[in-house]
Amino acid sequence: MDLELKSKTAIVSGASTGIGRAIARALALEGVRVVALARRKDLLEQLAQEVHAAGGAVIPVAQDIMEEDAAKKLATTALAELGHVDILVNNAGGSRPLPVDAPDSDWDEALALNFTRYRQVTHALLPQMIERGWGRIINITGKSEPEGLNAAFAAKAAVHAWAKGLSREIGRHGITVNCIPPGRIMSEQIRRNYPEDYRKHFAEEEIPVGYWGEPEDLAAMAVFLASPVARYITGTVIPVDGGLRRYQF
């Protein structure tokens, strides 16, 4: 299936490993010129070399998304590299379990990383998308079934609400906004925090398809939503979780 992505441009944050890396690679191999953003320059350069060898184009940009004026800096850099940005994949973030008595500073940091930066980067790039009459905004978020207090879950819920509202404001400009909450997707963090025997037992008991996903499983959905083919899908939250979630809609 031709996804009509050749000649498009994209930014993918959190692109050095895991889901972000898989999305950046998959987009590039569909003919998209991709600015890949993360803190670890060496991993970004490895990704760029790998994609180049396969015939794609990834431009590595080493930047901490939590820097002051990070959104403005990223938008400026990406526009200088690409000329314009068609696709934005907001993926940088991290789990932030907190105790009940956590200080406000911990909450502020988690909300900034997992919600505010998504909003700031998106709004920095929206004017040129509106001017061109086309755009795709894809937010990698999180589950809506927290088993405890986690500031990242609260922040991702904010992303869902913001994205839904934004989709209604800008749909007439040919811009779609969608969210993908990952299920149990294999990553550095997963391998570090969950031993293999636990992962096997969890998959057998909790995941209907019977195994943990790979980053490429989620990247397939992101690439589709980024394409012109997905023009009528906006304001949605589409889990990629092997059936893990238990609610019906």
C-alpha cells in the first residue's frame, strides 16, 4: 500500500531508542525526511547511518527537551533543516511514580516533560502547518488505568484532552491530531526493570495476544496516522497494546 509519504518531512522526539527510534526509522524508510531529536548524540548518529544505508534520510539533533525555550529552539532548528514540517511525533517523556507527599517541584517536572513540551512544540509548528494546509500531529501517550499515583499518567490524560480539543480547532486546515497509548512495548527500560520470567508470566496472564510488543508494532500505527491516507482520523486515542486494556471504548 502506498502511504503517499514520499517528500514529506517530520520531527520525532525521543528518537534515540525504543518507540521513537522505530517511528523515525519507519518514516524515513517511507521516504520522509526526518529530524530525530534526543539527548544522546551517539545513538542518533547510529540511527542516521543505519537509515542512510537503507536509502532514507534522518537528521540527528541532540537536544534536551527540558531545556529552557526547548520548543522554540527545536522548531527553529527543524525548519532550518527541513524548510517546513509536515509531521510531528511527540514521543519524549517518562514514567514518574510519586508518593502522596511528593513536592510540587516533582509534579511540575513531570507535567512539563509529559504534557507541556508536547503542547509547546506543537503550537510552535502549527502556524506553518496551517499556512500550508496540511499537517499530522501524533502524540505517544500512556494508559488510562493507573495502578497507583504516577504524575506521567496525569500528564498523558492532559495530552488526551488537549489533543481532542485541538483536533476540533484545526481540522478545517487539513491537520489531524491523534494519540497512541502504548501497551507493554519492549525497550531498554522494560528489559532493565522487568526480568524475563516476569515478562513471560505477565504476557501469558494479562496480554490476550500472548507476548510483549516491539517498538515496530507501534511504529506501524504512527506511520499510518502520519500519512495522507489517514486524513479522516483525528481526535482519537488508539491503543497499541495487544488487547491489554480492559475497558471497551
